[in-house]
Amino acid sequence: MTDGSDNGQARPPTAQAFVLTQLRRAISAGEFVPGQPLRQDALAKRFGVSRVPLREAFKVLESEGQVVYEPHRGHKVATLSLDDLLEVYRLRQLLETEAARSALKTVPSPGVLQALHHAAAEVEAASAAGDLLRMTEANRRFHFVLVEAAGMPRLDRIVQVLWDATEAYRFVYYGVESNRERVEREHLLIIDAFEQQDTARLIRLLDEHREHAVEALRAFLEAR
């Protein structure tokens, strides 16, 4: 993504929305890595916009924890400490466990299962093509099918914020082929547990799924 295009998708209706989409995708794709400065002049030229929509987009990303501002230095991609990472994943565990329980209080609708299968297939296809950005986006859709099935919009919004805070690190995890293969296998097990309405198994599988990511990212952060 070097020309400000959005891969054939319809351009968002405002300059701010366009810039926000492009910055999020660049962070998710590992093009902008944790700690990397975000130079407004260069980005304005790249996206063909003024600095005003850039500043507005930065404010949104700051509120999500993806970007930080340092006086006299400007904006940069947020860098997580190990403690930050562990806190985010612990909070996700608590909330996503509640979502799983709530989602399985009723018989899963065919639409939910279909959406899970479709997202899992998109993850596999993107992984096979080596398209880590598309895999990251499909993986997020997969997990939020489960969260949204709980019918708890406030919980959904909080979990979205937690996911945003670690978005820059997801590319690190998917950069290893064995991790991608494990993600694909675990998605199928999660779908099976959901379809069988096995709440205890579903929660255990989701816990293991998160823990594998934590282990890999712990090693990455400690190495840094």
C-alpha cells in the first residue's frame, strides 16, 4: 500500500475517514511498526490530503491506543510494554468469556455459524496467499461474530477498543507461518465447540487461542 489506494474498495466519504482507514490498514499490515514516527508532511503528500484530516485521524487513533503523541516529537505508533499486553489480554479474556456464555444461552442461529465458517475460510485463503493484512482483517471478523452473537453492544464496544490497542502487534504474530497454521486449526475447533453448544470447551479453546498469541508476543517484547 504505497500510493494511498484502498485496494479497490470504495473510498470513504470524507478525507478524515479515508486517512483513518489508510492509517489503520498500514498499522495492521505492519507497514508502520510500534514506535515508528508518523510524519504529517509525508503522510499528507502520500494520501493527497491537507494536515487537518490527518490531525483528526490521529486524535481517533490516540483514543484507541494505536497512536501516541509526544511534545516536540509528534505522533508515533504506540508501543506496548509486556504489562500493557498482559492487561489487555486479561481484560479480553474476562469479557470474551462472558460473551461466549451469553451467546450460547440460546441455540446458535444458522447465520452465526455461516458467518463463522465464512470468516474462517477467509483467514485460510489470506494465509495461503501470504496476505497478512487480509488475514488480520478476516481474523477480527471471525472473533467479533462470536462477540456480537452475545447481543451485548456495550461489551462489544469495549472489546473493540482492546483489540485496537494491540492491532500493531497482530502482524508480528501472523508473520510466522506456524502461528498462522495454528490459528486456522484453532478456528475450526472453536466453530465446532460453538456449534455443539459446549460452553466450557468453547471458553477453554478461546483461552488457549489467546494464550498462544500472548506467548509469541511476550517473546517479541522481551527481545526488544
